[in-house]
Amino acid sequence: MTYGEAVEYILDIPKFTKKNDAVHTKTFLRYLGDPQENLKVLHVAGTNGKGSVCAYLEAMLRSEGKRTGLFTSPHLVRINERIAIDGCQISDGRFCQIFGRTFDAVKRMEEQGLSHPTFFEFLLGMALCAFQEEGVEYAVLETGLGGRLDATSAVEPPLACVITSIGYDHMQYLGDTLAEIAAEKAGIIRPGVPVFYASSSEDSDRVIEETAVKNKSFCKKIGKDAYEILGIKDKHIAFSCSSDYYGNTTWKLNNIGTYQPGNAMLAMEAMRYLFGKDAHPARWRAVLKDLKWSGRMEEILPGVYVDGAHNISAVEAFTRSVPKDEGGYIIIFSAVKDKEYEKMVSVLCKNLQPDMYIVTHIEDARGEDAKRLGNIFRKYTDRPVSVLESVKDALERALAERGKRRIYCLGSLYLTGMIKELIQEVDTDA
């Protein structure tokens, strides 16, 4: 099977499968030969910041001389992005090889009357097979949705559990309150396994702490008092750490998102616990300064940023990251139908004063109508609002209008992926 055929098969999986439980995932892994055995797993859940925390953990593990595997979702442009070894996504050839092993296992399962793995299960199986075959020692696994029922929770016990900030998202699956959502995320906590979490609200913090106590797990909260933002310069955000362990050193991240120091601190504290006296914080500092994580306040062209903010709390964090004193800017926005996009729009309009909003339509069945989104913007702002159905047209319009302005694109990871792909096509044609 060619690479294109393998990708097409995986993308079609949602059309003929159903949600499976943890027992099914464990059975699937047995058919694969239990590739997760002997892996030292860091399991990451949360509403926002999961991908960034995973990237920080993986980079610091490599700085400690460890062979690493990274499994994240979703991908922005190419499905290979979901599976990385030692910081590099797997090649198309390797993807095909691992697909073949996974496909064969699935066929044997179906012959025994077992249901087909879900899209996410299939990719998790592929990732674990790749990690096993490449001799990975430490694997960082990002949950897809929730945590308690997530396929990644079948890989146990982890070495550590990390829970990023908790906010409102996927309420139809996870619950209507922060406590209910936190309970689903805290479902990754295992007996005796240390847990590190970002303080979000009294309700969510309490749930995580209580779950840790029930599991007799060491638990550490990382709040905003753990660090101080020192400023943004040369596309980097600088911060200091409150703990004497890190001394008076200034840390820098290759990102201007004001939410990123909190994500970095969460990963750093997990690493500090795991490696103790054998840790090398100076190495962490060096790799974090250069690390770029795709789609999170990422500068894809000079002055053009994409941010994957696609829920209310992420949009709030985005608005705090937009420099208010560096001239004008333009915002490109789109969203999918099952998100609380009106609240997202109201947060944007309340907190920012761009020179122009450009609203567009994501080329996906879930994409919300651009005209509808445009009308919602006009309810909340008196700034100019342009509606362009094509993402390509929206980007071209923003580039034509920008002058010395910055451009920010947000509202959906689908939008982020589409814009990154458009930019890559331009670079390829140049």
C-alpha cells in the first residue's frame, strides 16, 4: 500500500467504526505485540496547552540524552506530525511500514469478530509500534479527548501524569462544569504515579487534588506564582522562576504567547521530580530557547502569526498575548460549528481593537458559515469586518491590507493548518 493509500484508509476510519473502551484498546495492543511494554511514559491531559507541554517535555528529555517518542494530536498539515522520534516526525516510508504492521493486526482482530480500532486508536497503535522498533526509552503521550476514557489511558502505568489548564471545551462529552471536565482529565491519574497540574480554578484544582489523594499519588500544583514574565524581545518571551532550584537565571521561549511560561514551568517541574539530582536545568534552558511548537502563536511569515486557540479560555489567553503597543494588526478568524464561537467572538471584540477582522470558512463539513460568523462579529464590534469564503482569499486580503501591521489567525486548528499549508505552497512555488 502506498503512503497516499495508507493515509486515505486512516482518514476513512471514522466512517466504519465506533467508540471503543479501554479493554478494546488493550486487546488491540496485544494483537500488536504490546509495543508499549518497557516504555517510560509521560501522560499529558488538559484543555489547553497539552501539545506545548508535550513538546517541552520531549525536548528536555532529549537534552538529558534520552531517546524519545512523541505522540500528539491533531496534525495541522500532514498526519506524520502525530508521531515523532527524537524530535523528528516519521518519514513517509516509515509511516507505510508501521501502517502495514498495524493493518495486519487489525485484520486478525476482525477475523476474530473484534471491532475495528477507532481513528485515534489506530494512530496510537502505529505510534507505539514505531517507538518500540526505534528503541525509544521515554514516550510522551497526549490524550485526544478527556482522559478517563481516552485510548492513551490503556498504556499504563505511566511514569508521571501531567494535567494542563482546564477550561470549557467538548462539553457535550466531558460535562458542563469545570469540576466535571477536570474529573475526566484527572482520569489519567494512576495509583502511586506522581501528578503535576496547572492551577486553573478552585473547582478543577480540588477535583485533581482529591483524585490524587484517592490514588495515593504525589501531587504538585503549578500556579502563576511559580514564575514571573520579564518581557518579550526578539520574538522570545523571557521569564524567571520563583523556586530557588532554578536560581536567578532568565529563561526564554521561542514564542510570544504569555501563556507559554506556565506550560514550560509545568513541564520543568515534572522533569525536576523525575530526574532529581541527575537533572541538567542548563540543558533545558538551551533547548527551550530554540524550540518551536507549530501552530501556537507561531510566526509563519514576518509579522504573520497562527494560533490554535479554538475555545473560550484559549481565546482569552490569546488576547493577553497580543502586544498592545506595537502598532496595528489584522485578525483572520474562522470556527467549527460545535464550538462556542459566539462567546469566542465576544471575548475577542471585548479585549482587542484590531484595524480589521477578516472572517472566512473552513473547508470542512464542520466549518461554520462565514456570513453567519461575520454577522456575529458585527454584533460585538464597530471595527471593519470583511467576509471572504475562501481561506486563500482571506489570507491574500490580509497580506494586501497589512502594510506594517501584524496579522493573527485563530479560531480553529483547521484554519491554522490550512493557512500553514497555503504558506508552504507559496514557498514551494517560489
